[in-house]
Amino acid sequence: MTGEAKLRLSVDLESTHVELTFTGRMDAEETRKLNEEVDFATRGNLPVLLDLCGVTFMESYGIALVVRVAKNVMGRGVPFVVAVGTGPVARLFGIARLDKVLIIAFNREAARQVLGLPPEG
């Protein structure tokens, strides 16, 4: 690791939705550590906003986590949106064509709009 921040996850369980915010490097080792927490936070029927705008690096294991969570959440008919930012994660999602199968927003506020949530603040 070259001084980049380790992966961090912040979970906000609101009455109307769940927000999972990842920051740092989403490599296999760090991502595996958060699987149970992500599964627990997304187990219900509240809409899910997955915020990856602060992710600086993502390996295939990170993509697999996003796809697995999306499949589980959307398979229950629950709204799911991913905020990818405009950096490396957005490029990776475009290359992997995930923008064709997932609802993608380029920032957190746009993702909140997609879910019909009021602006933060």
C-alpha cells in the first residue's frame, strides 16, 4: 500500500433508507472484512444508497461485493442506487458496463434524488 487510506465503511440506518459510504482503497483484503457488516445493513426493505465517491482504488472483489449486494437488494424489489463519483470508480463501472445493469449516480445528492430523498443539510 502506498500511503492511501485503508477502506472504511460508514453505515447510516435512517428511517427511510440505508446509506453505506465507502472511502479509501477497496482491495480484496479490506473488502472481505466488511462483507458481514454490509449484508447486515442491507438485509431489510429500506432503499439502499451505496456511496463509492470516496473510493480511490477498486479491485474485482469490490465490484463483486457491489454486484452481490445489488442482486440481493434488488431481488427483493428494494430500490438500490450507487454513487460512483467521477474518478476511477466511475471509469471502472463504465468499463465493466455496470452502468447498464445498475442505477448509477455521479454524486451522493443525485443518488438521493433517485431514491426520492430530500437534499442533505
